[in-house]
Amino acid sequence: MELENRWLRETYVDLLMEYAQKDERLVLVEADLMLAAGTKRFAEKYPERTFDVGIAEANMIGVAAGMAAMGKIPFTHTFTPFSTRRVCDQVTLSVAYAKLNVKMMGSDPGVTAELNGGTHMSMEDVAIMRNIPGMTVFEPTDSAQLKKAFPQIMYHDGPVYIRLLRRNAVRIFEDDCEFQLGKGIVLKTGRDVTLVASGIMVAETMEAGRLLGEKGIDAEIINIHTVKPLDTGLLLESARKTGAVVTAENHTVINGLGSAVADCLSEHFPVPLQKVGVKDHFGEVGLTEFLKEKYGLKARNIVEAAEKAIAMKDRRKLNAGQKSDC
């Protein structure tokens, strides 16, 4: 697996410009982060369709909601904490309650905020957006997946939160990959444990799958790019086959991907589950690899979680066997 040679934000802006040419309803609403978001070239080509409200994120969402109410398709941009917790009330009432087509991008999710530190490092953005009724929550893995997703996001009827890595992604998918918003993707079939990952944790999970294979453990690996709505059908199918599940996310383990999977399993098919993610901490200053080590987001952490889940599964089978012998 290798890093892509372009930042993911460049692909995102390419897509904005491509679809702006096709559909004049697409507009850009900014909060003074054009340089960070890479959208300056969009503004230069479409100045009449670019609106910078200044460092006023709540106003950005309100303006975007008004434009959506008049038939536009606004895309808003800022860092993840400002795109979610700072504007939670505006997103909830002005956008989601009104069922408007506003597409909200939050960049630098989780530990990828790096040197911007804890104030700009959101570990809870998925949790916030997942709780808002009618909200779709999407996190692309690489540029190929983002390209496939973009038209489905743009023409999705309702608000969408896009959790976007700004820098280079690890290449996972081919350009001709299949993609459907709300449907997970099986990256590897397996029989012993299901590994479920999103965003930057997909690459770590692929490496974990390789390490588990060296130990004779056959892991099934699933990319859940759309945390909401969750692909419950695929998750249950895999859980019924493997009997143990591990989730991996660049986010708090509270109410993110792991919690969404736990909700699904506990209601329909309870199996041992382990969650790899940030354990109720604020972010801090540091490079991504340092922070992944600090918060336990490495492949070896996923391996340890998988072994624990499998051990729990085996104990459950043993206990069930002992009861049947009584």
C-alpha cells in the first residue's frame, strides 16, 4: 500500500469544479479557510458562486441553508470541530430539521489535525453528526472512492457530512471501483473475525489482516465509508459467518463507528465486539504517526483486539458446550 501523490483536498476541489460546470446550482460557502481547503481556484473560476462569510461558521451554515431553501446545492468547508460541534444547533435546526440539501465538509478529522493541536482536533465529530436526524455521515478512504461518491453525495436528497482527510491518503481502491453511498465494501473475505474500518484506519486494518494471517487467523475486512446510514445487512451477514467483530476508527469509541456497529449487533445478532479508537481523550499536538501510537490506532492494536474478540468467541462456545453437557 502506498500514499497517493496528491492531497485528497485537491481531488475534492477538482470534483467541485467538474460538477459546478455541469450544474449551476452548486455553490461554495466558506468560513475564511480557502487556503487550507484548497478552494481558492474554485473561487477564481466561479467568483459569483463563492461566498466567504469570514470566521463565522454558524453564519456559514445559516447562509448555506438559505441558499439550499432557494434551490441551490451549497458545499460548506472548515475544519471538523468547526463544521460540527461549533455549529451543531445551526446544522440541526437550519439544515437537518428543514431537510435541506447542504453538504458540509469537515477536514483534518481526528489525529490528522496534527500540529493544529487539541483545539482543532475533533475526536467526536461523527458522534455529533450521527445523532442528528436525517444526516448522512460519509468518510472516504482515498481519492478513487471520493470520486465515485461525489455525484451520489451531491444529488442525495438531504444533508450530508463529509469527513475528509486533507492530505495524502493511502491508495486502497482502483479507479473503476464499485461504490454505493450507504453500502459497505468487503475488502477481504475471511472466516475467523470481522474487521470493520473507516478513513485512515482502513490501511491499518489491511496491515492487521496481514499480520493476523501470519498467525493463522483468517480475517474478513470491511470498509464502512458511510457510518450513517449503516449497512446493517452486510455487517450482520459477516458477523453470522465469523462470530466476532472488531471496529477501527480515527475517532472516539463513544458513539462513532464502533458504537454504530455495537447498536446493530446488540439488537440483531450479539457477538463479541472490540472497539479500536480514541478512549475518551482530547486531542493534542503531534504528527499523525505519533498520535496513532499514543491513542492505540496502529495495526498491532487491531491485532490485539481481534485476538481478544476471538478468545471471547471461543469461551462462549466452550460455555455453551458445557451447558449442553449438563
